[in-house]
Amino acid sequence: MPRFSIIVPCFKVQGFLRECLDSLLDQSYRDFEVIAVDDRSPDGCGAILDEFAARDERVRVLHLPENVGLGRARNAGMPLATGDYLFFLDSDDTLTPGALRAIADRLAEAGDPDVLVFDYARTYWWGGTRRNALAHLLTDVGADPFTAAEHPEILDLLMVVWNKVYRRDFVEENGFAFPPGYYEDTPWTFPVMLSARRIATLDRICLNYRQRRQGNILSTTSRKHFDIHDQYARVFAFVDDRPELAGWRPCLHRKMGEHCLDILAKPDRLPPSDKGEFFRRTVEMFRAHRPAGEPVPAELRALTGGWAAYRVRRRAGRAGRELARRGALLRGAAGGRARRAADAVHARRPLDPRLVVYSAFSHRGVLGDPGAIYRAAREIAPELRGVWVVRDEETAALLPDDVEHVLLDSPAYRRITARAGFFVNNVNWPGSLAKRPGSVHIHTHQGTPLKYMAADLLQRPGGRFGVDVPQMLRRADRWDHSLVANRHSELVWERAYPCHFASARTGSPRNDVLVTADARATAAARARLGVPDGHTVVLYAPTRREYVRGGHVDRIDLARLAADLGEGHTLVVRLHPSLATGPARGAGLSELHRRGVLIDATDAPHVEEVMLASDVLVTDYSALMFDYANLDRPIVVHADDWEAYRASRGAYFDITAEPPGHVSRTYRELAWLLASGSWRDEDSTRLRAAFRERFCAYDDGRAAERVVRRLLLGETGAEGGAAAVPGPATARDLLTST
């Protein structure tokens, strides 16, 4: 008996069917059967299914004599199922790599619940990907199985059949089946979820929900949308037959009203001549099933009146939104005039030569190089006033109590930035910030560049997608100092940013903690991450890819890597910051972290501590490797797509020819390097030494002090291992004039 019976109904999807079936049959977990139902498809679906069945015994094909529709095609496949769990997969969608293994593991962990709900991502025809906006509910409900009564918010998830697997015995015991017509998922999903005694969730994107440009049946204009009324009638009939479910009537009544009004509001669902009839039928059902004494929510009050009143309300709503939009524009114009007047007043006040304004990573807190400079300045030059710019109140709440800050674009921000003598940032300041004569801008960058940056991206149309290079350079025109950690960076920045700044060979301030780290610092970093004592820590830090929209590509099966490392090892994963809020976390990382398979350190605020906690870095082309080399610990470059990466983004040198350690081209090579211990052999040491000599030349543990003394205080005799580059005269004049 297989673990899963995957039922795939097919109708007019020949262009997508092979991709769907490949995503199934290529899964690493293989204990399943596929029941493919050819719903009398007039295209080549039947032949494609027979082709797959001929080469894989797990595929069975059922050819229906006539077209019966999606719901009844699923019903036709269920009697053939022999698996423990039923999985209904639409034939234009795909499973993500490792999805079935993750689902199987979660089922075993949860003790075979009646239903397991997992996450999905919408994938668009133009290449975009968007994760389910309510994914947080999958973790909010906790790790233990529950009932819908215990966590009713689970019903707020999209009520579809394909984001769940169902224990077959539970389905058969209750006689669940799909009705004919549109919206057939509604009278399946609500009864199933309300009847389930044990529901579990999996916070992992297991399915890519294809958003077709055309062809989605629910996006067509048709009277078939009237089927929604019959489908909810079935839901209410199910509840009426089960007195123990009577308490769900208010919830279902609200869901029904919201669903029907949503259909009515869509301009492309119903023929205009049918909208009045649809509204009246909705009102009739809304009244018939309204629980006694239950108040009508404000958003559904339209269903207590007539069609004419609803149309007036809709027109009034559109008119109100237009008036609000125009009012906002007028207020914005007036506010802009007032703001410009206030800014003009501030701009006439003298600069404060002891006021330093800091920001890092687009105003995300006391981080990176600016954070290291700020901490050094507080110790070396307490007379300097440091003020941080943060993006919102939530970020501000995370700052230590003694850190002075202003919110971006607030009146306080404009007052502070109008008078500050110094600006320190690792990202360009907003274009609205005007550089006053005499102020000094120090740009720290975010590490040593491997991939093309700024003006060099003009040679790479794919790599500069979404990047306004001319605007970037106009903002860089404000720089006075550009910090560099090595000669390579100095040459690259001066070419990539053809602006009037001076390169300051200070080293990277954030790397001071790496250069000066001792065993106690490493132990403390491990303790904060929760690494078991005595474990060898492998840090995996991949970067983003420009050759795919969204930047994320699953290069490594993380569960497999963690398992292959074996006992006594801990895998720590740190995603590129640009991927932290996208689908990459949901593609298995969050769930593996919850289960203790690995540690997801993507949100750890200080990447330096993550590096300190590790014994070896595995990366692809991340700039993190240049910082990590300061630890003099082994580095492995996993370059399985180097040619594609270099062709799309561009690179200043071939990291596979001049690497900081061993290079793997396949997962098998990477696993062998880690298992054999070759990652720390003599060749690794030799390669790393050459790499350190080239790229860590100015990092000596005193970079932050050097920036403070030379660039903020103007101490021309400040000591340090890196060569000094004089700053512009305005910096010295500003300090000596006070």
C-alpha cells in the first residue's frame, strides 16, 4: 500500500501536463501512486498520460467516456486509490522539489492526522512568484494536531482542495465526494475541515499554483458562476444534518456572503445582464440561512437591501475613493510646499560638525559597517552625537534604549539631516536628501564585490533589471569617502561609481570582530544560535540569482544535506537578505528549522555572529566569503551554475579559478568534500592563504577606529595598518572651524 494516492484530473492542459507529471515523478520520495483521469480531453492529454504510464509503473490512467467536469473526475479516481492519503493535484500545477518527503515526514510527526494543510505559492506566467499571504497561520496554530473549533482561523486560508492531503479512511468513513459545477471545492473543503478530528499544518511551500494568463475557468465570463449558490446550499445542508456543527452557521453565513459579493464585484465573472439576478439570488440565500439574532457585518450590509441600492452604494464607493485620491493629492501638494518651506529654514542654519547621522541596510537598525563605526565613535569620541535613521516604529522598538534615532522622512529626520556634519551609510541615501556644502558623506558599501555593480551593470541588461543605474550614480555623487578593504575593491568601486570621492583604505569595520575573535566569542555566538556543544557547524549562505525572477533557486536539498552531514554536525542556513521575505523561506527552510533539522539564521541581526559560530562556510558567489576569510576558517564554493550566474550578472573574476578553498560542481562533489574532511586539508589552507592576502589586506581589527579617527575626527597621525587616503578639504575645514 503506497503512502499517497495522487489523483490528477486532466482536461485541455496538454501544454502544462508534462511539467506537472515530471514534478511528481522526480520527487525524491517515491512511495506513491498517480491516478491520472483523462476527462475526455479533446487535446493530447490522453496520449501524454499513456506515455507516462508506459514508462513508470506508478502511473495509472483512467480514460472517461465523456467529459464530467473537475469534481466528478476526481470522484472517478478515488475508488482506484489504495494509498494511506489522498492528494488532489490540478494538472496545470506542480509540486516543489522535496514536497512529498516533507509532507510524509510531517504526517509521521503528527501521528497521521485526518487532514494536513500545507503552503503554496502563486506562480505567474510572466515569471513572478508570490507566497500565500496567510502563510503565518500555518505556524500560528502550533505544532500539535487540532480541530477547526480549536483554531477557527484555519478556515481563513484559501478554501481549495489541492493545498491539503486527506487520510483515505477518514474520507471513506464520511463519504465525502465532489459535486458537479463550478466552485466544487467549497462543499468538499468546509465539510472536511469541520469534520476532521485531527488537523495538522506544514509551513512549507509544497505546490506551485499556476496563475494562467488566460484559461482559468473561474476567470471566464459565464452563468456557471451561479453554481456558487448551489455549492453553499450543500454546505448548509451538511451542517443541518449534524447538530453538533450548528455553531458554525454564523461563520459559514459570513463566508458565503463574502464569497458571493467577491464574485459580483469582479468585472469579468458575470454577463452584465445577469448581475442583478445573481445579486437577488445571493440575497435570498443570505436571508434564508441567516442565524437568528446574528448581526450583519458592515461589509455585508449590502445584502440586506435591493439591487438598486447596491449599485448606488458601489458607485458611491468608487466616487468616494476617487475623491479621497484627489484629496490626498491636494494634501500631498500642500504638505510638500510646507515641507519645502521648513527645509529651506533648516538649510539656513549652520552645520553641526559633531552630529553624525547613520543608517544601514535601508534603515534597518544598528548593523553592518555603520554599526561598527557608531560603536567605535561612542567609545573613542563621545563628544560626537550619533543619530540613527530607521524606517518605521517597529524597527525603532528593537533599538537599545540609549540609541538616539529618527524615523525616515519625519520632521525630526529632516531637521537632523539638514544640520548633520557627517553621514555614514552602506546604502545610498534617498534622493530627497540634499547634500549641503561642507557636509561629509562616508559610504561603507556592503562587502567586497564579486558580481558586477552600478555602472558595470550597463553591460548586463538582465543583471540590472529593476536597477536605475543613472539614479544610483546621481546619489553616489554625494559621497566624499568610499571605504575599501582591499585593492580589488578600490579599483572596482572607482570604475563602477565614476563619481568624485576618495577611496579610504581603512578596511571593513564590521570585520573587526572577526579579526579579533577568540574562542570565547565563538562559544558565545554558538550559544546564541542554539548549537549543541561539540558540534561541527556548517554555514550555508547562498546568494540570489539574476537569471530567475525573484532571485531564488533551490540549488541544494537542505534536508538531504543536513542528513548527509550526519551526527555531530549542525547545518546553519543564512539566506541573502533580499530573499528573506520571499518564497525561499517557505520552500522548506522554516519547517526544517522548526523540526530541528537545521538552524535558519536568516533573521539573525548580525551576520558576523553567524560567521563566528561556524567551522566552515559553504557558499556559491556570496560576498560573505570575503568577510569570512578574515576568520581563517575553511570555505567551500559550490559553483554548480557558475556559467549561468556569470553570464547573467557578470563577475569581476572567476571565483572557480581563484577560489578561497575547494570548489564543488555537483551536490555529489560537495557531499564528498564535507564527508571526507577534504574541506580542511592542505590544499584548502593554501588556497585560503592566497585569497586572504588578496582580499583581507586592510582588515587588521582596527578599521572602525581608523574611520573614526581619520574621517570623523580628522586625526592625520592616526595609526593603523592600512594606508591613509586624505579626505576632501571640507571635512578638515568643518572640524577645525569649531
